[in-house]
Amino acid sequence: MAFTKCPKCDAKTKVRKFALVIHIEPDQLFILNKQCRYCVGCDLIIVRRAEIESLMAMAFESRDPAIIGSEYVVVGTLPRKAWRDRDNKDMRPADTLDHALIFKDVWEFEVVGGGWGPSAC
């Protein structure tokens, strides 16, 4: 499902790059710099689950294959300056979370088939 329009306000979305902060069970923190759909008016970031999962699988394939397939949640974003500085300052995960902008809410959408089909009765 591609959101060219915002599901909240129906305005056109823009493409922006965000440093997504992802918590992977049981205790792994992962920062993913990714282009996402973004509604300026609603301050809503939209990203596809399949894209996140494939990028995480590629990242952990050689580092720690046991993590692939673990439960995860995107908890927020990291400001650009903090994202650039994290390598230079050897930030610990706790420091990263101190700089993170945590999401107020997380929405999940599922594709519902359209067209003709049997009635639900």
C-alpha cells in the first residue's frame, strides 16, 4: 500500500529521509536512515513494514543472523545532528534514546481486498 496522500487529512505526502530508531527484541537498538512518506500538516511519518524488514535483514545478515525475524518496534526518530554525531562520539544506546524523538502513536494499516466477492452475511 503506497500512501501518496495522508490517511488523516488527505493532503499529498512528501518524501523525506529520517533516521528511524528501532528497538529489536530482546535488547537491540538499531538506527535506520531511510526515505519515508511524510505529511507535513499532520507530522505523520509513513513507512512500509516490508522495506524495514528487508533492510534490517540485510544489515544483520553478517553481523548477527540470530536477530533476523525478531519482534521489533519503530519507537521514534533521531534528529539529523544526533544521527551524524553518533559515530564520532561513540554514543551508547542509552545516550541515543536521550536524543531520540519518541513517537506519540504508532498506526498499522492492512490492505483490504476490493472489488467483487462474496458477501459477509
